[in-house]
Amino acid sequence: MKDNLIVRNWVSMLLKGLLGLLFGLLLVVWPDITLKAVIKLFGVFALVFGAVWGVNLLRDIMEGRRWGWSLALTLIGVFVGLMALARTYRTGMLAALLLALWLMVSGVGEVAASSLFPPGFRFRWILALDGSLSILVGFLLMLYTEPTAFVFAVVVGVYFILVGMMDIFVALQARRFFRQGDVEILMVED
């Protein structure tokens, strides 16, 4: 049976996009929520992200596939989520650094993942843009480690709305593209 890494993970990308969009909308609609609430919301998002990749990890292991990337994303999501939920920060500095780390690591992964799409898939640049935006926002959060709760909520909210919409679009396009049977590249024999 032939399988494709992107096909298997389009649902994960869709879920990440939907959760990111929801998280971003909450932050933009209620930007005056406290920094503690923003951190807790992000912690839940990161844990769900880690759990979704954990399911992919288990499936990859059970089916004898390469599972290194799934393991890394699972561990990062769970670690960052637990840290965000377990710690009460007195300033936005640690929260911004935690989020910045997560954004930069996941951004590098998304840029790398964009190269896994076949050349005929014309929307892979969106995933590369998504990853680049993650790296940029992560870098900016590293530079400005003590934003006010309002600025933090709005900037992070807008980021998650944009990236969520890009992820949803790419996931649905990947699903459509691969269901049309246009792919002969990146196939792995089971």
C-alpha cells in the first residue's frame, strides 16, 4: 500500500489551523484579558498541538514509519504546554520567550515541511510563508520580552489568525490535491 507523509498529516495541519484561528480570535476579540489568561490559553493550544502529533507518533511507530519529526513536535508541544500551564509568570518576559522558542522551532519545521510537497502542488509557498512568519514573530518576541498584556494578546492573536487561515487553506488544498491522485512522489511502500 502506498502512503504519503503529507496525506497522513493534512488532518493534523487542519486541526492546528482551526485551533490557531480560534486562539487568535479569542485574543483579538478580548485583548484586555490578563497575561496569565493568555499564557493559559497558549498552554492549552500547545498541549493539544502536542497531543495531535502524539497520535501521529503512535501511528508512525505502529506502522513502522520514520517517527523522529513526530516525536520532536510531540515533545515540544507537551513541554511548552505544560510549562505554560504550570508556571505563573510575574512578567511577560518568560511567557514571550517560551512562545518565541515554540514559534521558531515550529517555523523551521514548517519551512522544511513545505519542501516535502511535490513540485506540482502550487500552494507549498504558503506553508513556507507560514513557517517564515512563525520564525519572524518568534524572533520579535525574543527581542521585545516584556510586552504589555494588551500588545502581547493583539500581536499573538493576529499572528495565530493569519497562520491558522494559511494552515486551513494548505490542509484543504493538500487533501484535494492528493485525493485527485496527482502524486507519485514521496510515496513509501508499506
